[in-house]
Amino acid sequence: MSADFIDTNILVYLFSVDEKEKRLRAEELVQREESLISTQVLNEFANVMFRKFSLSITEVEHACRELELAFRVSVVTQKTIFNAIRLKGRYGFAYFDALMVSSALEERCQNLYSEDLQHGQVVEDNLTIVNPFL
């Protein structure tokens, strides 16, 4: 069974009080056995927690450590970056979306769960973009 990649926007809903249905769906995805995130996702998540939710340093660190324990974390490398540049050119992704797709492909993920990318799009004949809120 291959792993699934979880985008930052899905994880942010775990902290949402306004979006109950999306929070519940995000909780379902987090509880799956074979899901992963990348160091990029941890960085983006921390930034959103500071900016949008005004969490303290301690709270953000705790939340990131929980994610680190809940998911396998893929490290963004130079190879990931150069592949992201190629993917941006080929598919027209925004650069940071391409970087996330590159991480998912490197880890041989079957699905990338994201609210921000085109639902159903197949990348490199291997990775399917899935919007879990549809």
C-alpha cells in the first residue's frame, strides 16, 4: 500500500473552529496509517499557526511536534527543488505547489490531498490530486 501526501491546508483545518465539517474530514485523514508530509508542509503550517491563529511559540512547536509524530516527514532536498522547477514548467503549478508535488512523487505517493490543486489531476502518471472536501 502506498502512502498519501497531506497538504498544509488540510492540516490547518484541524485547528478551525469555523469549519467543523472540514475539521472532521481532516481528522479522518490524519488518523490514516500511511500518510506523510514534508518539511515544507511543517514550515507552512508553523507560519499559518503564527499568522492566522496567533498561537504562541510553545503552542506552534507543540503542534508541529504532534505532526512530526503523526506523519512520516519527507525532507526537501536539492533534488526535490530541481524536480519542482521542472514540474512547474510542465504542469504550470505555482512553485510551492510544485515543490509539494515533487515531494509526493519522490515518496511514491499515490494521492496528494489538497484543497488548492485541481481535483482529479494525475501528475507524472503516478500521483492523483484529491480534494477531500468534495
